[in-house]
Amino acid sequence: MSIKSDLWIERKCEEEGLISPFERELVRRVDDRRIISSGLSSYGYDCRLARDEFKVFSPINGTEIDPKRFDVNALLDVPLKADGDGGEYWLLPPHSYALGVTIETFRIPRNVTCIALGKSTYARCGLIVNTTPLEANWHGRLVVELYNAANLPVRLYAEEGFVQILFFESDEDCRTSYADRAGKYQGQTGLTLPKL
């Protein structure tokens, strides 16, 4: 099993729709403003945080978090704020946990597994991204779990890079893929909450 290069990622996007929408270059500027990079990198792909769904856990309305009986009242919609240069962001309070979703949709081949990791720009601000697998034969938009470990709020910029995906290809197909076992998060199109 080996990590896959930008050439492999681009080829799989063209031939099999691996990532959609797909940016062939690492984008660092949009409309003359600097952004947190997104798009194709040497051995991965930097995804953008979708503006349509972002929720923060709050103790105000919820009493506990039970993954078997998830109470949607434990999550709050947080308003987007405008930055001086035309960007938009959410403010994640200190020691808070949030759920976001990628703009990109993935279609993972049967002999590939991926890992989502946080970008170092955000890690240096105290943001921890839960390491998340994208399993063989899974497809959908990726829900990402975010934790602000800092003692100050962290800005999370909408439609800018926030997580990197690394692709690993096996030399053989797996016996049972995510699709074969009817994985519960198969085909998610937005922010999907915990399921049994």
C-alpha cells in the first residue's frame, strides 16, 4: 500500500470522478484576497469548508451527548461573520467542538482508503481535526469534527481549505467494502449526525 501522488489523484478525478468539484492547482488567492490553501497538493487534496452547514456543540440546550440517541438540540447554528477583505468565517469558542462538511464530494475506489487530517495553518492556531477515514467504496461529502484546544476563539473560514485528504491504494481489492456492508454514512450530502 502506498500514498498516492498528485498525478494519480488528478487521473482518478478525470477517469472516475474521485473528487468533485476538483481544483487541479493549489489555490491560494480568490478575488485578489489570500485564502487558506485548497486544491491538489503533492500527495493529497486540501478540502474547503462548506458554508451551508456548520454546527457547534452547546451546553445551553443539551444535557448530554448520546451517540445512540443524539439530541439535535445539543447543536447550535453559528452565524457567519464578514472579514474585512471579503472573506466569511465562523468563530469557534475556546474548548468547543463543532461539525463541518466539505464542499467536495468523494467517490472512493474499492482498493483505496483515505485519511483526513487537519491543515498545519489551523493546527498552529489550536484547532484539532479528528483524523477521519474515507473507506473503500464510500461516497459522499465528508463530515469533519473540529475541536478548538486554544484558550481563545478560532476563526474558521468558509470556502477555504481546512482539511487535507491523503489517498492510499492497496495492491488488492478488499473482501468487504463500505458499500458492500451498507455503511450508515454512505451517500451523505451534508452534515449528517451520529447514527446507529
